[in-house]
Amino acid sequence: MTPIAEPPAENHVNDVNDVEHLDAFHDLLPALARALDVRDIFQHLSAVASRIVPHDEANLALVTDDASQFRLYASTRDGAPEMVCRGQGCPIGEADAPQIFDTVPGPERGLRSGLSVPVRIDDQMVGVFALFSRRVRAYSTRDLTLAERLAGYVAVALAHQRLAESARQAAVERERSANIESSVELLRAISSVLDIRTVFPRVSEIANKMLPHDRLTMMFHDQHGNIVLEAASTDEFPDLTRLVKSANHAPDADFHIVDDFRTATLAIVDPPDLRERLVAAGYRSFLIVMTRARDQAMGLGFWSKRPQAFARADVAVARRIADHVALALSHEQLAGAAQQVAEAQARAAHLESRVQTLAEELELKTGHGRVVGQSPEWMDVLKKATQVAATETTVLLSGESGTGKEVVARFVHRASARKGGPFIALNCAALPEQLLESELFGYERGAFTGAQQPKPGQIELAAGGVLFLDEVGEMSPSAQAKFLRVLQEREFQRLGGTRPLKANVRVVAATNKDLRKAVERGDFREDLFYRLQVFDIRIAPLRERKTDILPLSDSFLHEIGKSFGRPPAGLTHDAREALLLYDWPGNVRELRNALERAAILCEGGLISAQHLSLQGSTRPFHTVTTDLNTVERDTIAQVLHDCHWNKSKAAKRLGLSRTQLYVRLRKYDLERPPA
């Protein structure tokens, strides 16, 4: 702002005599004496001052505490900005002298000239008093002198206001101290509740006696560093539960104050309309203090509908309140942790009891296999089966052949809400492709040659119950595509049919193949694989759960004895040793077959190691697998050679279906005779 020379006398308003000026000054005294806040009487001050120095707008700007900028304190216009000058370019020092200028802020308001004079208290500048006019060169040095006298009156009012504010603040501090002491016991009582969120409005009510506010919130940081609002004293903004901070925002570790939401820069990027929502609800200022609840950082936020409601002097009180809330939360977390441990123990005990009950129920159903075993691996299978049984989730049982996948599938059926429905089992590898589809989906009359009558498929027969698909990896591509619809849409069509039928079944599938590798080779649909593998239960081979061998042996011998009418006398020590040393490539199925053969050979006596006829009992597993694959390949190749590569004859001699044989031919690259 550039000082200019005094305008010609004819451009000034000098028709007010000194007596009138004196009367106007005297009119100011009663108003200033009664006012506890200059802002309350600023419009009246401007009206009286216009009789002394005519103007169109009056402003009072005060220096901030750090003396770095001017904050607009009072004005005769509405919607004034909070800061009239900020940053390093703010000429605080230049305002220390009276000035007349013709370059003024707010040209859109038509202001053309103005003057400013410093406001001093005890010879220290605390602000500037400025008058503006819509006329060019409206002010003279005489007006500047009168404005200085007006600034003196304003200074007296500000000094009076500060004294009153100091007295009020001292009274507030005394009241706060008394309230803190009187509220400690109540806050301690609150800290004993199981969930502080249920009494959070009461916490706010108590805290209001110490630090006035309109809303109290409890906040935490989530794993991404964003703010999660856990509790609030009012039900405003019910959808406002999470605030996303800007990436470059480094929050104050102790506290943060927002003087006015209307002008402050917020470090929140989501929701983007946060400022507008807060201001629309009437909120203007905010104070947050940080503390810790056990190992978790916590923030307690105080929200006010008054601008500049909080100052640094409030931080100590706010932190003390926050510490009480954190103490209550710590108690809650400790109680919650103890409760979770107790509940987990109770769930584990209930699950074990449920597993035992289901196993006993299944044992009563003859011909379905017995749920025998106490190894950690086997118990883990049964626990998972019990957990998933309560849902309608599709289950995939994976494991080597003979590990007991159908036993587990029946266990899931027995433990589910569908236990009153049928359990239908279908081996996908035991049927040729066309027959598999007709068995699975059923067919309509005339669907193919020989289809004289419609026939429901296994899906329909399993309605209300469980459909168990064994060796699902052997399912043909055509059947895979059709069965995918059953899992996705819960409907299917019979062969030759045109209307969709509802599939009210729960699917439990089983495989002894690595379906992931089958997907990679293109032998199995990827989308079907993921539909089946919603809940995967791996059943460990018998060699990985040796502690189950002898209990299983006793159970099998008991069953065999019932069927023979003459149970064996038992197992010799060397027989037990042999059972434990053998690797059981055929798993539980091989164990039962070996015991049944031995029971025949022993003729009611003790079963010895010789009766068991176990070979290669100490071979490592990877060697067993390699040898079995080699033996299987060589056997198939020899039979094909003997049958002159007639695949139908070879499949019959090997005891395989054509589908099973073709799968193995692809596996061992034996689809064509050697050249």
C-alpha cells in the first residue's frame, strides 16, 4: 500500500465541527463500557464513527499470537475472510504507522480509498483499525488523526475485554479443576463397563463440565493409517465411520486444533465433502488429543459449534479426559481378550464333543465305514468337516486313493442340516462318458437309443441331501461343463430335455489327483475347479498318521469277525510291528484288505506277520510312488501288447472302464503302439 499526498480540500468531508466530533466520541463511551466483546458493538461503533470519519466499511484486524499474520476480528460486512494477511509477505511492521492509501482490498465491493491506524495496548501494537470508502481520495491527514483517536477508544475496549476474559478464564480454570476432581470417581466407574461405547454420551456429558463441546468422538487408525470412528456422543453423521487422510499428511503425535472449519485446510480426502457437511451441521472448530489404549493409538476428538472454541490451554484437560477413556478401553480390551480365550476353549471343547458324537452315530450305520482314529491329522479333518457341515458350502476332499474320503463325506452329511435327506455317491471314473452323464443328469424318453422311459439322474435322487462325486477329476469335459451349471445356477437339464430342473443338492467332491495340475494341462476346467474348491479338506495318507493304524486294525478285525462268524484271536507282536513299519500305498483300504486276507489265512488264530504278507514295508514314500507308477505303466503296456492294442479288450483284462484306461494312456503316453 503506497501512501499518497493529501487530496485537495474540496474532496474531503470537513463539515463536522469539533463540538460534534466531541459529542460523537462521548456517545461511544457508554457502549464501550458495557461491551464484553468488541464484536458485539462493532456495528454501533462504526455508525458513531461515521459521524467523525465517514466511511463505507470498517474493519478491525488483530495480530495473531505468533505475530506472523493478521486475523480479521470484527467487520461491518458479512462473509469476511478469516485471514486478511498471511505468510512471509505479511507487512506486520508496516502497519505500525498510520496510513492513507488508494489501493485497497476488495475492489469488487467498489472500495476506492482507505486509511488504517495501529491499535496499541501498553505501547504494543495488537492490531489495526481500518476505514474504507467508495470515493477516490476520501481521506485527509485530519481524518487520520481522528481515526487514531477512534483506535484509542477501541484499544480501551479491547483492554477491558482482555481483563474480563482473563477473569473469566481464571474462573473457568477453577471450575474445571473442581470438575476434574469431582468427576474422577465417575470416570473410573465408567472405565469398569464392558463396552464404553454404550455409555459414550454419558462420558461426553461428564467431560463437558471440564471442556465444553458439542460432540465427542473416539477414533483409531486402521492398518492403512486411515481414521476409524469407533464411538460418538451424538447420532449425527451415521454413515461417517471412516476418514481417509491424504498420503502426505503427517499428523501431530500429541494434539491438533482446527480453529474454523470454514477456512481451515483439512488433510482428509475421503469423504471429499467433509468440510461442507460439518459446516452445514453447524460445527466450526475441533480439538483432538492422542493417547494409547494398551498397544493401540487412540484419538479423542472434541467438536464445537463455535469458532476458535479450543486453545493450547485446553490440551491438558482434554488429554486427562482421553486418558480416562483409554483406561476404560484398556479394561474392555483385557476383558474381551479373556472372553475370547474362554469362548475359543468352549468352542474347541464343543467341537471335539460334536465330532465324537457324530463319529459314534456314523459307526451305528453299517456298511458305511467307521470314523476311527485319534491322530492330530485325522482329528483336524473331522473338525474341519464338522465346521463346514453346518453350512451349504461345496466341499472338496483331496487325498490319495483309499484314505477314507467317502467316510468323511458321509460324516459331513450326517453333521449337516441335510442329514434327513439321501446320500448319493457316484464314482466318476467307473462309468464311460455317455453313461456318466445319463446317470448324473438323467434322461428323457428318446434321448438316445434304448431310452424307452424317462429316468431321473443322481442329482434328482439326491434332492434335499448330499451328492458325493468320487474321483471328480475323471469327469469328461462335456460332463464338467454341464455340472458347472449345477454349481453356478443350481439347475440342470436331463439328457434330451428342454426344461431346466432345480438342483436342491449339496455337493461333496473327492479326488486323488492334483486338480491344479490337471487345470494346467487342460484336463480339468478352471472355473469348475474353483467352484468345487470352496472348502478344501486334505486327508493325510495313512503313513503320515501312524498312530491310527492299530485302532483301525482293531476296528476292522471286529467287523471282519462279525462277517466271518469266527473272529481272529488278535495280532501278534510281530504283526503289529509289520503294520506300523509298512508304508501303506493303498492307505486304509489296503489295510482292511490285508487284514481280511490275513483273517482267512489264520483260521481263527493269531494273525502273524506272515499272514499279512506285506512287502517293502520300509520304502520311502517317494520311492513307492515312482515304483507304483512304473509298475502300472509297464502292466498297461504289456496288456496292450498282448491284446494287439485292442483297447476294449485291454480295459476288460485290466478291470478298468474305457474312460479310466484312456486317462492312463494319456498319463503314460501310451495312446499309440510303439513304432
